[in-house]
Amino acid sequence: MAALQLALDEISYLLTYSSKRRSVALQIADGKLTVRAPVGVSVAEVNALIARKQSWITKHLSQTQVQHTSDWLKQGCVPLLDQLLPFQVQSASVSGVMLSDGSVIVSMSKRARPTNAKLRQLLTDWYKQQANTWFTERVTFWQREMNLTSAALTIGNWKTKWGYCKSNAELGFNWRLMMAPVWIADYVVVHELAHLRHLNHSEQFWQLVQHYYPRHTDAKRWLKQNQQRLEL
């Protein structure tokens, strides 16, 4: 039986194929969607079914969502925006992390004792580098769209916030957003940029966010339901 980890818009799902099945079945458990399909059914057909059943799926996902921390290290993979990347650890002369052929390669120095704490630190530093590049690009894009101008950009490591906007136009973003889908991280960019015009959460602020990012309510809900999965 083959299995694929896929996504349609904000709905992530596991697609499994079996020669014994005769029809497609949707199963929701612990806040996760699994699609079981006969061999020969295409991903396009599955996505079409999910699109038709989106309201039902969203309702039941929210009802069964379990707040937990995903132990990505045990699973042998790490999320990067819309991707779920396998990672491997190798011994090397110098510690570091690099992305190669769709895999995250973690090199650990032979002089250091390989521990989960060390592995988490290396991956955290790598995520921060990815975040700095990605958020710099997305802030440039969105401030052009919104006709706004920000100042310095900071990548932070916070437990209780996703980003900030200061009165001096400095923006900050949580590196953990690199573990979320692109549309979620993009929402936070728009949210913080909107504070350049309204340094509050007034009605005018939310109208501005709504104008440039109509899915902001869905994004806020996703973050609330999935925030504890954005941990190493």
C-alpha cells in the first residue's frame, strides 16, 4: 500500500492506495484527514472530491482537532512551509544544516556528542536562516501591494506571539512560521504590515487586513488549532 502526504489549500491529508479498495473513503481522526483510494485513482480526482466535501471536512477537522506537539524528530521529517521534508543526520568535521535534493541534511561535528538538544538547536538555527530570507521577500512583496514601508526586520523565537510591529516600523516574525503552510505565514506578514497604518486592532485595522487578505479568519483559526504542532 502506497502513501502520499499532500495538501489542497489549507487542508493537509494523507493519501493511501490499496488494490483491495473499490471506492474512495475519507477518514478523520485526531484532527487529521486520511483519504483511502483504490489503485488508479488520480490525485486530481481526490482533490476534486475534497473540494466538494470541503465544508464537511473543515467542520469535522475542527471538531476532532487535538492540541499536541508533533515530535518531528521521531517522525524523521520536518515541515518547511508547504513541504514535508525528510531529514538525515550525518557525522562531519563541522556542524550545520543544508537542503539537498528535497532532504534536510544535518551534519553534526565529530567533536560534539550527538544529542536531541543539539539536533534541535541546529534545526532551529537553520529555520531562522530560512525565515530571514523568506520574510524579507514576502515583506517586500506585500508592502508594495499595500503601499506601505517598513524598517528593520527581526526573526524571533517566541512562545506566545507570531510577529510584531513597532511604532518605529520595525517588524518581527516567529521562525516557527516556517513550519506552517505558506498561506498562514503570508497572513502574519499582512497582519503586521497593516499595523504600520493602524497600530491597534480596531475595526479599521481589520478592514485593511480583510481587503488584502480575505482568508484572515481562516488563518487565525488555523494558528489557534495548530500552534502546538509548530514545534521541534
